[in-house]
Amino acid sequence: MSADTAYRSQCFSLTGSIATGKSFVAHLLEGLGAHIVDTDLIAREVVEPGRPALREIAELFGGEALQQDGTLNRKWVREKIISDPAARAGLNDITHPRIQEIVRERIESFGCMKDGMPVIVDVPLLFETGWDRLFPRVILVYAPVPVQIRRLMERDGLDRSAAERTVAAQMDIEKKRSMALFVIDNSGSREETGRQAAALFAELLRLIREGGRQ
């Protein structure tokens, strides 16, 4: 089975926003039998020491992009791309094609298993980076802004002002909700979210059996 065939019949994307609980839902879906392709983990793989992407990043940004042990200085690079859109675009040009290639390979490997299980590509900034064009059958893990703010205050020890700024820096969750095909509302209890995840998993299996038709 080719990656394209696996994509059409089995592949979905999963996203959310900060403090919506995307990782929890990914864990639930994986427990039900879905195959998860975690782009955050892949993004770390492609910049490991010895990889061409790390060398190209150092050439683009200079020695400050690397720590003394030769690994990526993630904090420095993160601060650099926040303040410099051109730098962010340059970094994306280096990493995104490599990430996409590994994602395609993982999708193909899962498709070749022929077990009929959903392949879910976990992309934190799916809409922001345009990856929804690659994976248009989007599952959004949703929580309203007040819930996001409360969780950030509790989880990270932020005051309300800092939590509000953190949430406001991302694409509005309601806009994401309007763009998603499926929504799991994770603003309630874990049990409620678990029931939604189980119902969604059954729907994904139905779509796969029908050949991916929506």
C-alpha cells in the first residue's frame, strides 16, 4: 500500500491549542488501537547531532544556535524565530520538508500493516503551519478560552495576565473549531472525554471501512 493510499483511507490529523489536552486525547486514541505519528518527536529527530538539518541551522543562524555539546540550542532558536519572521521561515524551510518525509514514511509503514486502524498525525500547530492542507480530516481537541487560562494558571503557576497572553498568542480556538471536521470537547471530566474519544474512534473506523468517504 502506498503512502497516498494509506492517507486517503486511514489518515487523520489531530491538533489543539495550549492546555486543551491534545496529548491526553492522543493517548486515549492510541489505547483504542490508533497509530499515532507524533510530529513533535519527529521534529526533534531531524535536528539531532549528525543530521544535515542541524548543520544547515548552524549555517543559517551561526554558532549561537548550538550548545557546547553540539546539540541544538532550542531556547535560543525559539526566541530568535519569535522575534524574526524571516528566521522562522528559514528554519521551517530546513525542517519541514524533512519532517514531512518522515511522516510520509510512518504513514506508509502503518498503511502496509493492513490492520484497518486509523493513522493519526499529531500536529500541534496544524492550522498555523498550513499542515491542514496535507491532512484535511482534522480532529480538534477543544477547550474554551476560560478553561485554557485556568489550566495554565494551575499547571504552570502563571498569573492570570500571563496565562491570558499565552493563550492570546495562539490562533483563536473558536476559529480552529470552525475549521475542524471532528471536535472532542475536553472541557469536562476525563471520563466524558474518554466517551467522546471512543465514539470518535468508532466513526473513524466506519470511514476507513467506507474507503475514507466523508
